[in-house]
Amino acid sequence: MSVKLVTGGAGFIGSHVVRALLRENEHVRVIDNFSTGHRSNLDEVAHRIELIEGDICDEATAERACKDASVVYHLAARASVPRSVKAPRPSNEVNVTGTLNMLIAARDAGVKNFVYSASSSAYGASQELPKRESQLTLPLSPYAVSKLAGEHYCASFSACYGLSTISLRYFNVFGPRQDPKSDYAAAIPAFATRMLSGERPIVFGDGLQSRDFCYIDNVVQANLKAGATPGLTGQAVNIACGERISLLDIIARVNELLGTKLEPVFEPPRAGDARHTMADYSLATELIGYRPSVMFDEGLKLALDWYRQTLA
């Protein structure tokens, strides 16, 4: 029996990857400690998956999770730049030690492919646009450092042990099931839920900072394509749409979709945040055949519809 393991499968991205694998009739195993993931994200598919409630920082649990697995989709992480600035040690424990545990367990279990969820935050202070994988990484936050360390561990396991690995550098993923209630909620769910409730959106900084926002379906596609590509050697690839939108542009578009005129409330900028991001994703196209299928405007409408239904 070939098992597809999703770490952090109760999280926002992980729960989407789980559903995509189930649509392909795969035997799916999930490991999650539910520290940030929600059981409700798996409710409708719980009867179709094998669930291990446990922590990737525990070596024995990581070994149990990888048993009989052919592909590991490693999405478990302690996410958020601001959270890592406030408490760097837990980010390091989960994102570095936890990733190392999963790589060792995958190697020992004879896993064929290890797909690592990396982060565009690795580029950090680099001013060059678009971001290309060949440019210097200049991480600005403990989170970015911890995620970049995971990339290097993946590459080293390819070099030392022949484990096929790839690091998918996500750029600002958004879509249904992204948690708007967290203190560290991403821009789109935070804006959408406030504005749907008639409240003014909160912007940290001047709102002119821009991001390459990537709808969840694109990230799921990248994971499945990477998991089906043999012989990878630890490459890092950008997963994005190749366009950038400012925070003020998002608010204007949400106002337009809702028929509202809600002005933002401006708060001081947050430490560790990059000013602008936009990706060149051509290496991902070359290596795994990735191309974005849902661009920003369509994705924003889909996400807004979901938040509207959820709030109702």
C-alpha cells in the first residue's frame, strides 16, 4: 500500500492538498497536532483519511507517520513573520528541528519524494524584482530564517542520501479555509471578514507595499506535480502568479465587489515584513510543469464568496 503523507494536513493549505489527493483516490495519511490547524478543516473527509494526532518534533511520531509512505508533502510549520519576531524559539523548533525529523524519517522509510513547503520570505531584504531563485536570500525574520534552513536541509538530504526533495517557495497564498481570526491573520482574510461585517480594514504601514498573491488552487497543483516528479535534487522553486498587487488595491477591489466604500485604518508597519514581492516562476514550470491556473481577481472573488458564506 502506497501512502501519501500530508504533515499539517488540518491546516489551510494542507487540508486543500488532502482533498486533492483524495480526488485522485490516493491513500492519504495526515499528521497534525492541531496547534494551528482545525479539525473542522477535515470533518467532511475524516472517514477517508488515516489521522495521526501528533507532533513532528517527536522523532518516534515522525517515524510512524512516514511508515509505508511514498511521498511526503511537508506543510506542517509554525507560520507567521510577526509570531516569530515575538517568539523565535518555537519557530525554530517546529520549522527546523521538525523538518529535520521528517527528513530523517522519510529517508529511513524509503520515501520516494519529499515536497517541502518553503516561503518567499527567504528573499527578505532583496530589492530585485521579480524574485528569482538564483538571487541572494536575505531573510528579515526568524520565521524566514527557519524556513530557509528547511530548504538547505532538503538539499543536503538529496546530496547525502539521494532522497528526491524540492522546496516550493510560496508567495502569499490565499483562499477558502484561511483563518481570519488569528492575531496573525494574512491580509486577504483579515480584510475580507472585516469588510463583510461593515468594519474598516486595518493596514500595517502605508498600504503601498505589494505582494504576489497566489490562490490556493495554484499551490495545490504545485504540490501534486512536485510529488509526481522523480529525481529532484533539492531545488527551490517559486510558486506564484508573477504579478503584484498593493494592499490598497486589494481593499479597493473588495469595496468594488461588495459595493462598499470602507476606508482603511492605518497602523504602524510590522517588523520583518518585506516591502515588495513578485516572482518569476519559470523554473517551477521547467522542473515540475507548474503554471498558475487561477489568477488574482478570480481567486479574490472565490475567497470572498467563501468568507461571505462562512460568516452567514
